[in-house]
Amino acid sequence: MVSATAGFVFPILFSLVPIYYAGKTSILLTLKGENSKGIYSNKSPLRFGVGLVLLVFVFVDHPISYIAILAGVILLFPFVLTVISHLFRPVLTYVFGYGGTLAVQNLQNQIGRNANTSAILAVGIAVILLLGAAVDSAPDGYEREIRSTYGGDVRISSESPWSPENTSELEAYEEVKEVHELVEATPITWKTVHGEYRQFSVLSVSSGNVPLYDHPDQTLNNKLLEQPSVLLGNRAFDEWGGKIGESIVMNTPDGKQELEVIGNVTTSHYSGYVAFMEHGHMNEAFGWEGSFDLLLSLEEESYSFPTKVWDDFRHHLSGVETVEDEIRSTTSAISEMYSLIYVLMIMMVGLASIGTANTILMNTVERTSEISTMRGIGFTVSQVKRMILAEGLLIGIAGVVGGVITGVLLIFTASRSELMEGFLFFQIPVSYVLIAVITGLVFSQLASWSAASHASNIKLQSSLKEG
């Protein structure tokens, strides 16, 4: 629905700009063959100022900041293209000869059109770089969250409740530092504020246990002690739809219960689709007795410990999971996305290059008479081709450079955002930058080649006669 709406709304909004300028066209100046320029040009001080102001949103922690940054970059792109053109002019002149110098001049004559084309390439690259940085950072972010909220180093599950003797036996292992009971009531049916039924697990917590969730308020465990109440994981809290202090309806083994929700917390357990209750109140409110799970903290990482536990408790053990296993299972799917990001990068640059091809071809068609005159005074077909290829290369360079800079700005903004919850670090994905540079320059040359071929096929005599 969002894509369909944007597909209808954006073309209509952007068409208002040429409509506005068409309405300001002077009839007399047009009949005289002169160009009329409006107050607002492609490189007006107003456009430059608005673009700089929008870039200030880099330091604003709000989702609208990303739109503001992209809008600011688009407004500033005529200036970016101008600066890059002058910086690369000596290089283009050295590589393409006098055609490189003419390419810079030609781009300036249609700076608005060329800047918009280059900006499209830059925005595509920037968005993919942001996505690539998120994919690179996500495994580290998930690992940090899992380790801080897993509750220990190993979780062992039994088909029958663990007895005190079993717990003592586990505590006697030289690798084991602590053993904590984990009561999991599952599946518990509960109701959203809209009356829809859902199911999740309720985990027990106590003041002496290792943390199963992360929250800035360190007094939540004490609040759970005061009366039967629950903490909801972030995903469960969002789906519940209520507010902190309201009651959530749960169908427990002891019947329907209304329990106050005293907070929503971040946890790796069930990706946040879970609830927490104080260990003592679970028996009272749920009638849930016995612990089928234990959380063990080890003195140091031991690869042989799970095997030893299986050997000693195989008659009733149902599962042994380490925190490393949980990290691998959570991050493995994210790791598979690297190749997808590369493909998306190439596709994005390729699609933007279609716009580059259209722009260069349009510039070439409008300058048919000019190109014929150049041929008439001694320019060769090869020189004309090199001039057009230089124009495409400049658009590609500006798009790549602008895209990398914009991507860095977006990554910096996202790394400071509370919405990302520390899952994205400020790091530049070098591999994606290299792919962007290579594909951007290659596709821009391929895009300009069609226009160069068109210019080489211009009939010199007929074009000069037609003027």
C-alpha cells in the first residue's frame, strides 16, 4: 500500500515543478529566441541554504531525519556536480583530450537535469550502503543482546522437573559457577486490547537470578515482588496495544487472570515475544509448579561440558543449548544477506544508469546542430564520442561520490538513533563502497555509450542545412 501510494503521489508532486516553470515562460522572449530565467535557478542561494538546513537533521534523532537528509542532498546536488566537475576537469582533459574540457562546459549548461540524474544514483547508493551497514552491524548487536539477557552460558531442559539433588549434582561440576531455576509457563493464551487472542511463554525471574531482560529501570524486579504482575517483551507489548499500568488478560491453568503490566523490556528470549513474572508469584497466579529448565553460568567456556551433561542426565534430559548456539542460530540468517546486498547494489546502480542514458541522449539530441558544427570545423567522430563519454563519466563520478558521502551521513544518523537500539554501529562498509564505485563508473560509461553512438551517426550535411 505504501509503495502504490508513493508511486501515484510522487510523480504528481514532481510534475508540479515543470508545470510551474512552464507557466512562467515569457512569450515575447521565446518568440525572440531568448531564454527567460526565473528568480529561482538550479544554483540559487535559496536552494543552497535550504539544502544545508536540511542536512542539520543528521543530528536529530527522528525517522523524518532520513527523508530530510536525502532531500537536502538532492537540493545541493547542482553545487556538488559543479564542484566535482571542476575538480576532475584536469583528469578528464588528460584522458579525453579537449573533449573532456567541453564535457564540463556541457554539463554546466544543463546543470539541473544532469544533477537530478546524478542525485538519483547517489540516493540509491546511499540507501544500499545504509542497509549494508545495518547487515554488518546486526550480528554484533544481536550477540551483545543475547549475551546480556540469555541468563547464563548454558540452558538445559528436562522432561521432568529438576529435583534439588539434580541441582546439587550440577553445582558440583568444576566448570559450573552458578545454577538458577527457570520456570517457563507455556503456552499461555492472552488477549490484546482489541480482544484478539495470542499465545506466548511466561518466564520466571527473581532478584538473585542472572538478568533475562534489559531495561534502564533497575527496580523492575522489586516491583514484580510487590504483587502478581508482569513485564512484557517489546514485541509482545507492541502487539498487546495497551499502556504501562493497565492489566493484561491471561488464561492460566488456574483460570482467567488480570495482571498489571508494569513495563516493557528488551530481551533475546523469543525475540521479545514473551512475558516475565516473579518466581514466587508464578505458583500463586498460575498454579505452575516445578522447573523443567536450568540456567548455568560457567567459570569459562567449555566445549565438552554439554557432552558431559548429556552423559550424566540422559535418562530425562531433553535439550542442552549454549549461548553460542543461540547466537549462531540468530545471526546465521543475517549473514546470508551479504550476497543479496551486493545484488541489490548492482541492480540499483543499473536502474539509475538507465536514467543516465536517457539524460545523456537527451543532451546529445538537443545539441545535434552544435555537434554538427563541431564536426564541420574539424572535430572527428572519435573526439565527439570521447566528449559524450566524459559527460557520462562525470555524472557517474558525482553520483558515486555523493552517494558514498550521503551513505556515511545516513549511517551516522542511524548509529545515534534510539530506534536502532544500538544494533547499528558507525562503520563504513568498505566492500559495498568498492562495489558502488566500480559499478557506478562502469554503468555510467555503458549508459553514455548509446548517446555517443547516436552522435557518431549524425548526418553532417543534413544537420547543418536544418540548423
